[in-house]
Amino acid sequence: MSANPLLALQGIVAGYGAVTVLNSLSLEVRPGAPLALLGRNGVGKSTTLKVIMGQADMQSGSIVFDGEDISQLPTYERAMRGIGYVPQTRDIFASLTVEENLLAGLKRKPVAGLELAYEMFPRLKERRRNAGNQLSGGEQQMLSVARAVLGQPRLLLLDEPLEGLAPIICQELLRVFQRMATESGMAIVLVEQQVHKALKFTHDVVVLEKGHQVHSGSSADLLARPDLLDRYIGMAIE
């Protein structure tokens, strides 16, 4: 595992227009060491992902990806450099088939990459001729993740990918995320309300409160401290 961060945020102040959401946020993400970004609702978790993708207004600070300051780059340039993003809204093309959605995610990569998506998510292969709006919520999430992965990102940002999904679908998604981190060394930032699952999957954790970082460290260590979880997130691990 590389000791050097692939992504480093330093002193980020950001939000939307005149509204500031993040205050002096700093964090690092390393290849193959997934990071959980946790906190109560409205503390800036999704905004952090949007800042990384260039979809929020950054007032100060720096975003360094693979040694390059990308703070001023537009979203598409960040994607071309190897940052993938799966938003809460999933954003699949509802009128296109599963396979057409996946082809849109290839980003000039070989079409043979489709087989990787189908290997990771056999359900998608079974439904490859179905339109996006004919899929269940879990299948739509699989499609959104598979499409992002086909672009072969080095960093994958996941915004509550397990929300509202059946436990068996959550397990399937987490299995794929683990494979990506382990086999390809992909860096992953996971925003997730299912705290127990998030901490078991990730290596490191950052907890936000009102746009500030209030805790950072090992996911395993935080998992073993229900008192801290109750303090920061208002819940204890079962």
C-alpha cells in the first residue's frame, strides 16, 4: 500500500454561493485504503465530494490529485484525470438500456470493458436489454457504480450508495468496492449513513460536524468506540 496520498484536501472553505458549508477541511486519501466520511445530516459530507468534483463553490484551500493542484479545473477535466463520482441521485439514463448506459461510461476505453461490468454485476448482464427505468433501485445503483468504474478511475467518490437498498444488494455492492480497492488499488471515499457497514469496509475515517473535521483515524478504532460514535453521530454501533 502506498504511503503517499493520491488525493489531499488542504484548508477547504466551500459551499454554494454566499452559503459556506465546509470550514478549513483537510483530509487525505491513499490508494487501496478506502476512507469513510461520516457525520450527521447536513454537515457537509456530500458537499465534500462535490468540491472534489468541482461542483461546489470553493472559496479557499487546495485540492491536490496525484501531485497536481486541480482546484481550478472544470469537472470534466477532473474526470479525465481519473476521478469517478457516483452521486446520491444515481444519474443513469432512464430511457437507455443497461448496455447503452455502460457504453456511455467507457470514455473511449475498449468495449471489452463491458465484460468486467457484467462479471462484477451478473444482474446487469441478465438485464442488459432493459431500460434504466425498468430496473429496481438496487439494480440502478449497480448500473451507476458499474458505469463509473468502466472509466477506470483511480479515485471513486461514492455518495450513500447503500441508501434504501436491501441487505443482499448492499453486500453485493460492498463486495465489489472491496475488490476494486484490493485488486486495483483504487482509492475510494465513501459517504454513508449505514455507519457499521462503512466502518467495516473502510481503512480510515473522517467525521464532520458543521463543516469541520472533528475526528480522523482508523475505521477499526472508531468501530470499537461506541461512545465516540454516539458523541459524533448520535448513534452507537450495535
